[in-house]
Amino acid sequence: MSEKKTNKGGMKSVIAALGANILVAISKFVGYTLSGSAAMLNESIHSVVDCGNQILLLIGNNRAKHAATKTHPFGEARAKYFFSTIVAMMLFFGGGALGIMEAAEKLFHPGHSIENTELVLAILAFGLIVESFSLRVAFKEIHELNHEKLPLYTFLKESRHSEILIIFAEDTCAVIGLLLAISGTALSHFTGNPFFDAFSGLLIGILLCLAALFLAREFYSLIVGESATEADEAIFRNAFSRNEIQRLIDIKTIHLSPEEILLTAKVEIKVEQEHNVHEIINDIERKIRSQFPHYKIYIYIETDKFQENYKAKELS
């Protein structure tokens, strides 16, 4: 079984995001200490949580590289999905829920004031520049991974690269959150009303919770096991359209990792071609792998005779 050259999909953006968040987290906490801004505190918590998230993604990526063992015959590639799920939970509870609680406290008990507003706005602007750079790296990596040139939303929905999905969601939330924080801080400064600062902090917390719920839903599906995309499955099926094959009885696929697919198929070979069954199967495998140079594909093909009640038997 030939092995493709694996892609480090998503790791460049993870490292870029980690570096960006360390710088931004330090600057935000300095800003919060000097200002008492609710939005700044929310953004500080967000950045610290993001740092932890990126470290978890790097750990998951390292675990995913572990070789196959007797206990894990396909390796531990799905470790990425497990650690990505933990990241989504941290983003919800550590970033979103905690931020909402803090902002709500200041919203319903408006006794805080923002000091050193110019410094706060300068720090937020610095954070916006750094996070925009990190988001740009994520966009660049999406472009590299998007071999089929799909629209952005379609790629994010169909991609099995959990780490790039997390980084894109985090960086997008960070940029939007910083814009909200800048707006809330500026409005509170010019109106003298701390409501806008607290309200922007609340919006940031809600944004993070929504992003975390979206990510958790996607990662649940990946952990349970997602099939190949419809486009990929159509190519797989086409490989069985041969004169020697009477019928493709069944085909199933599942992603073992972003770059690994398990394909099982049951086919009926024409009677006059049964003596060539091994050559036919080997040729099908070669054709499939040649069409997917970006994947490592495990292929198992079984020959059988079609029965009308086959599907019912499979489900019983």
C-alpha cells in the first residue's frame, strides 16, 4: 500500500496564532490593569484561553503522529479531533461563559470606570493588527489545503482539518471581538457611560460561546466518524465502473484523520472475469490512489454475489 506525502495541515496557522496570542494577551492584561475595562478583561481572558488552546492543538498533533500499534492498528490520527473538542469546551467555558459573567456583573452593577482610555485603545489597536496577521496566515493555509477550490464556507464545513477550523474561528472571533472592544471603549470614553464597555464585553462573550458550539458540533461528527465528501465518493464509485464488474454492491468510507481514509467495498465480478479478480482489484486500488495524491487510503475490496435483500440483511 503506497503512502502519500502527508500535509502538515493547519500547524503553521496554529504556531502563528500561538505567537500572536502570547503578545496580545500580555498587552491586554497590562491594558486591563491600567484601565479596569470590562471589554479589555474579556479580551484578555480570550487571549489566554486561546494560548492554552493552541498548546493543546500542538499536543494533539504530536499524538496523531504516533505509529500504528496492536491496540491502535491505524495509529492515533484521531487524537487531533479529541484535543480539538477539548479546545472547543475551553473556548466556551473559559472564554465565552466566564466573559459573559464578568460583563453581566458590570452591566447590571455599573460602578466601574475606564481609565487611561488612550492607552487601552492603543493596546486594542495593536492586538487587532497582530490578530489580523494571524488570520491572514490562516487564510493562506486554507488556500493551500483547499485543493478543490471550494467556497470558504463549503471548505470549512467539509474539511476534516479540525485545527485549521479552530484557528480560523478563533482568529475571526478575535478580530471581531477587538473591533467590538474598541467600539465599546471609545463610546464609553466619549459619552462617559460605562454601559457601552460592559455591553461590548457581553457581545464578545456571546460570540465566543456561539463559535464554541459550532466547533463542538463539527468535532463530535469527526470523532464519531465522517465519510469522505460527496465529490470524493463519486470518484471512488467511478473507479468501479469497469466492464469486468457486474455491480458495485456497497461502498463505505470513513476519515481516520484529515489525510487518511478507510474505504471498504463489496463488488460482484462477472463470471467470465472471476479468474482475473486479483488483477482487477489491484488495478482499482491503483486508480483510486493515483486520483488522490493528497490522501493515504486504506482499501479493502470484497467480492460477492448480489442479493435483492442485501441492504435489509446489512441493517438487521
